[in-house]
Amino acid sequence: MKFFLFVSCLCWTTLAVGQGSIKGRVLGPDQQPASFAAVVVQKAADSSAVKGGLTAEDGSFVLANVPSGGPYVVSIQYVGSAQYRSDTLRLDSASTASVELGTIKLQQVAKSLQEVTVKTQKTLIERQADRIVLSVENSVITKGNTVNELLKYAPLVRVDNSGSISVGNKSSVLVLVDGRQMGQGALSGFLQTFSAEDVLKVEVITNPSARYDAGFGAVINIVTRKSLENGFNGRATMAYSQGQYGRLNPNGSLNFRQGKWSVFGSLNAFKPAWYYTSMQFDRFFPDGSLRNSMTTLNEYGSLATNLGVDYAINDQHVVGIRLNGKLTDDANDNRTNTAFVNTMGQSDSTLYTTNESMEHNRVYDANLNYKGTFKAGRELTVNLTQTRLRKDVVQDIAYQLSIPSGGIVRTPDQLRIVNPSQQYSFIGQTDYTTPIANGKAKVDVGAKFIDIRNDNVVRQERVEGGQYTTDPSYTFTGLYTERTYAAYTTVSKQFKSGLSIQGGVRAEQTRQELRESSLERTYGGLFPSLSISRSFDNGRAWGVTLSRKISRPSLNSLVPYRYVVDRYTLIEGNPYILPTFSNTLDSYYNLGSVTVFANYTYNRNLITNVISGDVQTRIYTQKDDNLRNVHDFYGGVTLSKNITRKWQTNTTLVGTGNYTDTPLNELASFRTSGFWTYINSTNIISLPKSWKYELSLIYSSPMRYAIFRQKSIYGMSMSINKAILAEKGSLRVSFEDIFRTQRSRIESSYGVVNMAMRSYSDQQRVRFTFSYNFGKKTVKSARETSLGNDSEKGRMSNK
């Protein structure tokens, strides 16, 4: 039955047919056919898109089913050519129902000093000199989708169930929204609620230059849409999904532009949202095993707001403010049954654990920013940002041990863990750009100051005689402070041959202090980067980037707290984690619709989750720690191509491997290696009468990374989208994890640790989405403003 459904869905992708009513043929500046140029029919009044398509290999195009009316303008974009715009035309009578534009000859465009763009076709994925770009303006994949769902289309980007983002082999990823970052908690809400219809593009930088914080191995920048016309522009969306439990997600955005003022904001909510996870966690010892069956039910509610105001003093100077906040309430009900199994496979007793917790989070940002553009291409930006986070967590835990006959072995134990914390950061940042050598090269310089404080309290209390009594062995109060000073400079030059070179260096110095533990340390260094790329007139290009990076641990992982999952499972902080230093070589070769890429990274003191086991107590403790030497590499190919006029495929195949050599727990030396493959294929079909169909397939082979092994994961999802209300609205129905196969199966074995874990997080769902857009459709990208707290907020919010 599963095979039949799978084949049926694949066959559905062949149903794309249609006729055009605007025809023509496009030649490039070299008088050769402009293959796969982007052709868009726009309303002459506001440039909003009506229909779009691509030229064939011979440069011809036929645009199907253009609505009658007008006036319209036909816009054509092609790599290395100036944008073409036709005279106005109308389709409002039988005599003009079909328009023949004839042969269109494009003009050569001067190469930009700022950036070399390799763009051979208007498909989802484009390759630029230092980044991969997911271009989604007016794309069907945005309809009814959230940003979280949108990221799955970007090559090398993976988002796990907890909201953690990785790019290739790099888990330290800087996520920017119009040049600024939300903390991990706020970011998770943004990804899950913000409509992809408000996004112009997603930029993925796999090996960022010295301009970016050295603490990140990769950068993702989500560029949103903002109104270009005076007046209002906005969107309202309502989404509901049903799996084992339901989730409701209303959200909307509003933009206002009048003269020198630009105001924009969004409101995103989850209420109620239920998250269900089932897990089997087995631990093996010489004299038996512990077998945990765990179910977790989260009732999650959140309200996130984003408000921005820009004021243009004149054409050269703009000041702005950003006010962002997020309120979160998370009620967690965790039930665990721990069976004590002997070597004969028989259970002699079972420990029943209930862990009910309530977590309240409050995150606030306030930012003041300035951008000045001066003569000769000089530019100055200044950011002052303050961030506050308050978290209150209370756990109520009860244990009860029973034997197979049902008798209670001893009186149930009860305890309570109270963990309030307050985190604060202040950042000052400035960046300056100026041309040199008569405009033939460019220099960027900048400086940054960071001040962070984390005031954390962990108090465990036991119930004795009906009263709560503090347990000093599980109680800690600490104030963590950190100051970082950073400065950078980069120089870039582009040659007429298409060769581009950029080199730079970033200096960072960090001082950390945990007062109650008398922990003080200072570290830093120089972090250089070098990038060389070359583009050719035929659309091909190659590039190589080298860089040195540093990854700092999250603030919470440095505080010596203790989180009790159950009596035999603990999660702890580790104030002695060292930063990770990485050296990375990144390369690519672009062939138009096909891009081949490769990466190698050496990590010294890689920060990762490590589990330690105690044979006597049978307690497993999880904490962040360092692995001394870890070598990562990957290589792959991306295909982004229109198979037919109506069928577009975006497929990425990656082969990944690693080698680890490190002391680990009681082991003087632990060595391991592994290799695995990953495939992600998305097919988008345009059907008649404004229907769209999408089919997504993923497969990850069995893998081994550092101390963990993971078995294969595969899955299939599909969606149907219908444009309604004169294409201002859309209805979308999606079916996720159709065969319920996206299960996590992880194993680990080293020293006294021998464990296996299987879990599933209610991913098989049906989702219904209605979205409505109002106001002018003419848009531009939002003014990109980095608040300067990019790395700090991510580290503050990590759990």
C-alpha cells in the first residue's frame, strides 16, 4: 500500500500542461539564445507580478493563461544582462488575446564591484560568489508556509525537532532576519509562525568572512518584504494542524510607509499548541539493564511581537529603532517508567516517575541604529542594543518504586527544583565601508563591544514531613559575566576577468568570570579569512574560501546547574567547557543548474553533548563537553532545474564524513569515524486554474558522528495550494510525514556508556492554512540592520 501511494504521488508530478498567451524569443548580449531567462508579466501600475516563467534552451517562451486586462509590462532578467522591460500591452479583446513580442535582444550590463552573481535561471536556488540564495519572491512554496518550512528548501540547511539549525557540518549558525538575529527561543517562534509569503529570499553563507562574528561557522540571512509604495500593506494568516494533538497558529504583519517614515511590525501567536513525544531509552550494564519508556506532553503558548520604525533624515542618512519581545509559557508533563531488567531479560521492579514543570520566558530587545551613505560609495552603520531575558522554571518530581505484583516497595519520594535566571547583554557595534584605489577595491572596518551577565539560581527541595527542605548538594547560586572586544578589517577587489578576491582578519578577546566558583579565564586570537572566486560569461563560476573560527559555549551550559529528568537521568552545566577553534576550507563549482561543492573543517575542542555513566548508581549524566580533535568533511551536488515548463525540481545529494580522536570520560583515547549520505528532493508542479502541487522526499543513511550513531531516516510530504480571491488569498492543505517514518533512532557505546534511544515527535500531521494579503504588492527587501547581539542572544537562549 505504501509503495502504491508513493508511485501515485510521483506520477502526479507529470500532470503539468498549459498554453501561453504571450510569446517571444530572447537573445543574450552575445546574440546566443538566453536559456532559462526569467520572464515575468507585471501590472504597469504597481509592478506586481501576474504570471512568470522561464525561457527554453532555444530562448523561446510562452506564458500561459495571463488574465485579460492590463496594462501589463513584460520584464526579463538574465545573467550578465541589463533588465529588459517591454512597452505596455493589454489583453482585453479577441484581437489581443495572444501577443507576439518577437525576438528580444538583451544588452550587456556592467559588472558590479560589490558582488558577482552567478544566476543562470530563475529557479529557487542560485549560487552567488560567497553564498547560496533561495529566491522565493512570488514562489508557490511560500504560500501558506512558515519560515521553518521554507528553510527545508535551502541546500545544506537542516532544522531538527528542537529548532536547532545546522548548515552542512556546522552547528554554530548565525541566523539573521534583515541583518539582525533573534535569540534561540525567539527564533524558534519566528520560524514556526512567520509567514514565508513575507520573505523575499534566504541567503546561506557556508564560510563567512571576517566581517561576521568569529563564533559562527555559517550564516543564514532571511530577507523579508517591505512596502515600496506609500500607504498600508499587510497579511493575515490562520493555520491549524492536526496530528495526535492539534495546534493553532494565527499570525499577521503590517507595513506602513509615508514620506520619510517607514513602520513595520508583526504579531505571531501559538495558542494552544500541543507537542507530544514518545521515547524508549535503554541503558545496558554488565549485570542487567534499565529500560525507560517516556512520554512527554507540552502545552505551549507564545506571543511574539516585532516592531520597527525607520526615519530617513534625507537620502543619505537613516535612523531606526527595533523593539522586539516574546512571552512564552510551557507546561511540560513527563511520565517515565524505568524497568530494572536482569541478565535473563526479566523485570524485577519498576520505577514510576512523574515530572511536571512550568517554564515562563520573557525576552525583550531594544535597539537604536543609524546608517549613513556618503559620496564615493562610503557607508557607516552604528548599532546600540540592549537585551533582557528572564526565565522561571519550577519542576515537581515524584518517584514510586513497585514490584511486578503491584506492591509498593517504599514510600514515594517528592522533590521540587526551582530555577530562576536573569540574563542581560549590551552591545555597541560600528561598521565602515569605503572604496580605495579609485573605486577599484573596497575596504570594510568595524569594531564591537559586548557586555553579558547571567544571574542564575538552582535550588532543589525535598519533601520531608510534609515540608520542603533545601538540599545543599543540588543548590547553586552564581553570577556569570563576560566581556568581549572585537575589531575587523577586510579588503576586496574584483577584476575585469571576473576574478574576485577578498581577504580579512578579525581580532577578538573575551574575559569570562563565574564569581561563586572562582573561575576566571581569558581567551581570544586572530581569525583570518580569504576568498577567491571567478565567474565566466557562460554562467559558470568557481570559488574557494578559507577561514578560522571560534565557537563559544552557550551561557546556560557554563552555569553549574542540574536538571533532573528522572532518578537515573541528569542534565548538568559545565563551567569548564573550552571554546572550539575551527579551520575551514570551502569550495564550489557552478555549472548553471548544477552546483558541485565540498568542505573540510578541523575542530579543536569541539563542543558537543557527552554522556557519562556510573555503574554503581546506574545514573547517566548528560552535559556539554569538549572533544579534542574532530575532522569533518562533506561534498555534494545540487540540481535546481525546470524539468518542464511546469515542473521544477530542487534536489541536493550530500556525502558527509568525520574522524574523531579524543580522550573521553575515563578513556585515555577514543577514536571513531563514519560516513553517510543525505538526499533532499522537492518537486513543485503548476497545475491549471491556479492550483499548485508539491512533493518532498528526504533520506538520510545510517550515520556515525563523534560518539553517536543514528540509523536511517526517510520521509515523504506533499501539499496542495490554491490561489483565491483574485490571487490575494491562498488555501493550502499539507500532509507531513505521510508514512510516519521520520523516527529518531540513536545509539552510543564507549567506556561504561552503552545506550539506545528511539523517539517520535508527532510529525505525521495534516495542516490547513488560509492566508490573505492586502494593500500594494510592490515590495523591496527590508533595510538590513544587525542589532549587534547576533551571537549573544543565541547563546543566552540555548538550553
